[in-house]
Amino acid sequence: MILKEIAELLESGKAKATKELVQKAVDEGVNPQDILKEGLLGGMSAIGEKFKKNEVFVPEVLMAARAMNQSIELMKPLLAEAGV
């Protein structure tokens, strides 16, 4: 599913690809709240768990955060419309 792909791309720190997939999800009519919760926050949660277990380190977390921030910029107007 597209939300899982978004989470995986974000987790791997691929900012451009994450943003493009978020745009694709929006274009396909996926609920912005679902994109945020299941896609973006899901990916950040996964990277956070890996960080706690010392499976990834600060640079990987920062790359994921950059991917999150770029995608959130795209989502802000949609989330505001949806009242999130």
C-alpha cells in the first residue's frame, strides 16, 4: 500500500522520493490525515525505535527528519483544510 511505501522511504531518509510519493497519494485522493498518521508518522516512529535500539544513528534520524519536513510542507494546506 502507498502509505507503507511512504513510511519506508521516510525511514530510509529519501526526502525527494518521499515527497513525490506523498504527492502521488494526495493526487490519488488518499485522506491527508491517513498520509500523516500511517505514512509519515509511521516512518518516524520506526526510525525512532531503531534509534533506541542503536540500529541507526543521528545522521539517519536527521535524514528521516528532513524527509518528514519536506513532506509536511506539502501537506500543511491539506491538513489545515481537513482541520488536523
